[in-house]
Amino acid sequence: MSFFDYFLATRKNTATVAKERLQIIVAHERGQRGTAKFDYLPLLQQELLEVVRKYVAIQDDQIKINIEKDGSYEVLELNIALSETDKKIQK
Amino acid sequence: MANVIVVTSGKGGVGKTTTSAAFATGLALRGFKTVVIDFDVGLRNLDLVMGCERRVVYDFVNVINGEGNLNQALIRDKRVDDLFILPASQTRDKDALTLEGVERVIQELKQRFDFVICDSPAGIEQGAIMAMYFADEAVVVTNPEVSSVRDSDRIIGILSSKTYRAVHNLEPIKEHLLITRYAAKRVNQGEMMSAEDVQEILAVPLLGVIPESPSVLQASNAGIPVTLDTHSDAGQAYLDVVARFLGEERPQRFIHSKRSFFSRLFGT
């Protein structure tokens, strides 16, 4: 920063913008990389749906499967909403 | 046992081949028997940067296929003792490199050399994976520019998941960050990310910074590794990098620009 810069309209510091943008995208992409080992999730969801359908009539969007990181361990969360009975099975 | 070092980046045009040539030359100047392998099959260029393009008879793929042996393919540098080049093939067959073939050649080179430098092609395809697969250490070449930094981060991810050491649960590849085409003046003006910024994003120890310098193009024009231009800033910077790699302490001379009283006053 020079003496004269104080009197000029402050120019946008593009290096700072670059750093902030990179920090966001890199963190996001690293997060995705971490979950790459769970790429079986869509298939698991499909098969579970078929099993549940043997007993209950449910739509595709009534089953939700998710993995959450909690410290050193991961939680596999399965949510099936049963519309007729309005009951919720949670595991 | 020899050390296998991959020079990689993800993005093209950031200075992998320049760095491979300069780094290998620097190690050989320090008395280590060093070989540098061009993994860019189909787009061979290390030979040109090192000034031995007219001496290529047999190449890396010939050796893998048993069409020639290592002694026939290795080119001895005429300027520096103990420096050898294994040129890439110009074949367009992208499956010319096999993991078994590459392993066999690297194992043989490890018996004969102190350092095996692998000059990776750009991208994250098979050639780049082959270049890094058997590495013990990696020099990640990055420009202080958004696309280069992002691609380097991807390469760092691949280094820790797709390589021999990663697959076999061995000690991870030791990574080093090398920032090239660095313009300290532009960093001061807030136009370019600083070495500290890039290092913070990638979280890899900084091996050094190579300043943007006309001497790099002049060296490649002439087919001389820039390390041999000891009067140039880039040549000096590579010598520092080699010294640091060998465990010596060297101040980071090229991260901050020298600014005179007047330039501080006028902000130029």
C-alpha cells in the first residue's frame, strides 16, 4: 500500500478474491472426494426400495438415505416415510 | 536405494518440464546420479528442453516393449556428469505404458541412480497416473493462479489415493509445493496470490518459489536447463530449491520483491 493509495479510490484486491474463491471451491471438492467411497449409496437406495415395496407400497421419493460424519465415525441414516399409516421407521 | 520423485501439476503449461530439467540438473550438479524420465508419451518435449533432441534413438516405450535396452535409450547429458535422460516415445498409442512395464524400468533405474525424476504429462489421465504411481516424493508445480491451484489440489488428492504407496497403505508420498512464474511485484500490488496464500490453500510444505523470468524462455530456446544459467534469478531459485530438497536451510529470496523508497512512496 503506497502513501498515495490512501487518497485514491480503493481498488479491488483481486488476489484476495482469488484466495477466497479457491478456499470455498477446494473445501467443497475435498468434501466430495471424502464421500467417493460411498458411491454405492444410489444402488443401496434402489435395492432397499425394492425390498420395502414387497411389503408396503411406497414411491421413490419416500425413501431417503444419507451419510453423516460425526467426529471419527460415520452414521448411515435411512428414512422411509410411510404415507398410508403416517408412521415413520427410523434406523 | 534411489528416491523416485514425480514432478506433477494437473494443469498444463505451469512449468513441469522446465522444473524436471532444472531440478534433475541441480541434483546432478550436487554429485547425485540422476535420471529424468519423460512420461509425456506422444508429446515428447523434455529432450528439447534439455537440448538432446537429436540424440534420441530408443525411447521409454521401446525399453518397456523390449525393443531396446536401457543402455541404448538413456542419453547422457554432455554438460553435467551423472545426468541422464530417458526420452518419451512419440507413439500415439495411449496404452503404450503399462504399470508392469513402468515398474520394471523404474526398478532397474533405482539400482543404478540416486534419483529418478518422473516428468508427468498434464491432466489426470493414465500417463499422469503412471508418472506418479511409484513415486516416493512429489513436487507439485503450481502457478499463483486460480485454475492451477485448483488442479494442484486434485492432483494432491490423487497422490494420496491412487498411487502405489496409497494403495498398499505405506507411508504416504512426501509432497513439496513449488510455485513457479511468481511475480513478487504483482503480489505486492494485490494482483497475484502470495506464496503464503497458495501454501495455505493447498496445505503442502513450500519447497520454493521460482520467479517469472525471461531467462526461463531463453534457456529452453537454447536447450539448456535454466539451473545452468547461474546468473539468472530463476537459475538461482532452482539451485536454492535443490539445496532445500537435500535438507539445507536456504532463505526464501524470491517471495518478496525488493522495493526502493520511491517505489514504496509511489506504489509501483
